Amino acid sequence: MTDNPTLTHIDAKGEAHMVDVSAKDATERVAVAEGFVIMSTATLDLIVQGNAKKGDVLGTARVAGIMAAKRTSDLIPLCHPLALSKVTLDIVPDDKLPGCRVEASVKVKGPTGVEMEALTAVSVACLTIYDMIKAVERGVHIEGIRLLEKRGGKSGHYKHEK
């Protein structure tokens, strides 16, 4: 929890509003998020071997996540549009899950953070994986979407404790 438990997107009347960031300094800000797509070993093997009917699952999910990060303000009503400096998506198949671990890292030099962009990138990448394999396995599920780390800005560094 933060020291200030007020919601920044709610004004004095209790109405939603976009936070004014015009007085904030533009600083380098980074956010990292993760999520998991859980599936059977057989479905994971299809992805890894490149035999999914819809094509390159991991490559498509990576591009979808990058595109989503860039469009976050179009999806989340009170997010500021940002000129992102960098977006990376790492999607790692893992036999132990079994499934894929998706991690997004987003960077900007600006007056507000990029946590929502990282979380949106992970969410859409996970949804894209689901979409591309749902015909093979309906029981696929997405879990564990969360912020892992945030650097920069007034609130400083945050790192998720595992």
C-alpha cells in the first residue's frame, strides 16, 4: 500500500477524471509485467514445433502485445497517450507449467508511468495465444497477470516480492 490511500482518478465530487500530469517532469520510466497461459503438454508441443493451424503463435502474440502497449490509452479510459520508447515481449514455453510465461517490458521518457502499458501488453499477448490455440484445447486458461517491477517517477522503485 502507498502512504496516500486516495484514488488519483477520482476527483473531490467522486467522479472519474484523467489526472493532470502537466506539472510533472519527464523522466525515464520502466514497467515490467508478466502473465501465464496454461495448457496441456500436447498443445504446448504444437506451439513449440510450429504446427498450430493458425501459424506462428508466439510471434503473433509478441506483435499483438507490442501493438496493445502502444494503444493502451485507447483501451483504458483514463490512461494518457504516451510516446513509448521501447516495448519488449518475451514469451517462454515452459513444460513445467505446462504453458507459456509472457513478460512485457515498457519504457518511456515522460511525466507518467507505463504500468498499464506493460499489463495491457501481457494481457493481449496472452489472449492472442488463447485465440490461436482454442480450437485445439478449450480448457486453456490465463492466470497470474501482475506488475513485477516499476522504476522512475515520484513514487520510486517497486519490485514485486515473490
